[in-house]
Amino acid sequence: VDLRAQYLSIKDEIDNAIKCVLNETAFIGGKYVKKFEDEFSKAYGVKHVIGCGNGTDAIYISLKALGIGPGDEVITVSNTWISTAETISQTGAKPVFIDIDADTYTMDVKKLEEKITKKTKAIIPVHLFGHPAKMDSIVKLCNDYKLFLIEDCAQAHFSEFNGSFVGTFGIAGTFSFYPGKNLGAYGDAGAIITNNSDFAKKARMYANHGALVKHNHEIEGINSRLDGLQAAILSVKLNHIKKWTEKRINNARLYNSLLSGVENIITPITKKNNKHVFHLYVIRVENREQVKKYLTENNIYTGIHYPTPLPFLKAYSYLGHNFDDFPISYDFMNKILSLPMYPELNENQIDIISDCLKKALN
């Protein structure tokens, strides 16, 4: 990701936004945070946006606001960033993992119902890489079993499932605005969206030391605030996100076209009635390390998201899983490779990357 290229494209707007915050010393809370929350609320068509410190806190706050804790189980997906699972553990609940779908890399809903027990309180699907999880099936199971639905949208800003934005299907949608995200701040930042007013009140209270009014602490909470500088930057970027998303989608189309029919490479797909926003453009190759090395030697930098599925990490060894429990995640862990993907990437660069990738595969 070339973050400097994006900054230069909107430099005057960003510099002016930062200058305004500095001049008004509106660093914590205040009008710039409220402005972004209102704008994000309008853009998503939801009643409430609760800004917070980062995307990890957004999940944790949501879980705590729902009363999830010791003795409970929360189901999530095996291949995601650890934030999704560690926040479950931090509440005292137990994370329960589901393998991924081979086409979309999101939760395999065919394996979901068998993991639901009397202890299950919530499901957290992750809209990984920018492709929505299969929300109709997940919503139905949540309704059937009376489970909370929290959507991890950290990689899927304005992604859509059947014409609706992800993050709007359950009681909460959580977002990260880490700098490399489709909508990124210049530091850590996050948010929760919801249409449930009672939940919104509890989440905002928990994120602010358990108080909606200073010194009036109704519960014990945490300190997780979206600061004024990040909010002002996000307000500027929000005006450009639609254009940037289309550029990502067009870049993915070009990659797909240039790599179509190339042996030993599997390119990403977009399921019907889904809008994939391509936070990442992830391919699969058999000899990944060799390919990655060749690309690096030619000044093309790639990533792996993620090298080790969560159930196979030392942090979750206590759950006693083996590779057979998550066969798709295990099969893909040594094949997935993220190519350069950002709105400012141009056709010539994609041509060069694709040609180099073809040579690496020969």
C-alpha cells in the first residue's frame, strides 16, 4: 500500500483539516468527532455511530455491551486477524472457530450450525479481504437460535451483500480505520455502527469509563476514544471513499483480466449480488515462497493474510485443535498471497506486476 500517494492526492484538504483541529485544540471529543460520527452514520444509513480507539476495541466494546462473558461461547472464523478472537477471550468467553469458504475466504456457513451450543451467545463473521460473508444464512441462524450478530467490517468499508451495506445486518458492525484500511486514519481509530439505541447507549458508556456525563460513572468501563485529529482526517477521506472503492474494483478487474488463464494461479472471485471492495487482492499459488521471493527481488512487495490461521497459533493451543479440524484454512495457509492493491495503483503498474508474476510462475 502506498499511503503517501493517497496523501498527496488530497494534501490540501488533509493539511487544512489538521490545522483546524490544532487551532481549536479540539483533541479529545468535540465537534470534529461528532461531525465524523454524523457523516458516517448518514453514509451508512444507521442511527448510531460510536467512535472508539481502534477496531479491536470496537469488537471488545460490542461484546461487553451485550453482556457476554465467562461461561459464554462466541463463534468466529478461523482465518482472520487475532483481534476478532482475542476480544472474545478478553471478556472471559470462549472463541469457537469455523473453517473458511474456499471461494470467498469468509466463514463457511455450512459448518456453522453444528458449532452452536447452549453456551453460544454470538456469532462474529468477518468480511475478509473486502468480500461479504454469506449474511442471509448467518442472519437466519442468529434469528433461529436467538444469538447476537456482530459483523467485523475492518476490511470491508461499504461492501454490500444483496444491496445492503455489511455492518447493518446484526446488532453491531465494527470498523477499523487503521492507516492501511480502505478508509484509514493517520493512526489508530475505530467505530461501531448500530440501529439499536439501547445497545448504542451501553457501548458509548462502556467506551467512556462507564459514563455518558463526566464524573457520573454508572458502570466500570474502559478508555477508548476517537480523537479529534483522526476524526477530522476521516471526514476528509469519507468524501473520497466512493471513488477510491471504484478504483479498487477496477484494479481488481484488470488483475483478473491479465491473469486469466494463467496456470498455477487462482484469482479472487466476487459472488453474485455481492460488492467486493478489495481491501486486499489475494491470489493462491502452489510455490508461494518462491513466487514471493521473485517478486520482492523485482521491487514488488506482497503480503500474507494470514500466515497462520488462528486455531494453529500457540495462543490457542489450549483449545486442542489439529489441522484436520480446519482443512481449507490449513490448505490455503501456504498458498495465499496478497498483491499490491490501493486506489492510486495505475494500469502500467498492474501490467508490470502481472508480467512479473507470470515469470515467477514459470
